[in-house]
Amino acid sequence: MFLLYIATVLDPKYVKFYFNHMYDVDKINELIRKVKDTLTRMYEYYLKVNEIRRICTMLMLVDLNKI
């Protein structure tokens, strides 16, 4: 069910609408925090993976230039 919340964030106007119909205020705030934290961690992971790819590509190019 949590992945549904993440997917819902991609269309933010519906997040509070859905949450307001399903949960109380404390639970809504907790879920919104969890969704934001998860999206932040996913983005940070994406940045790290792309940085590693960039470095590997640069190293491969350096090695090819030595040939």
C-alpha cells in the first residue's frame, strides 16, 4: 500500500484528498513525512548511482586513451 502513496505523490493534488478520507490528522502527517522521506532517499540514491556511473565512464575513457 505504501507504494500507492509514493505513486500518488506524483500527482500531489490528490495526496491530502485521499489521506483526508482514509486517516486522522496525526496519521496523515506521519504518512506525508514518510512519503517525503522515501522520495528524498530515492532521489539521493539516484544521484549516487549516476555519480558512480559518471566516474566509471571517465575511468574507462582514460584507460582507452592509454591504448
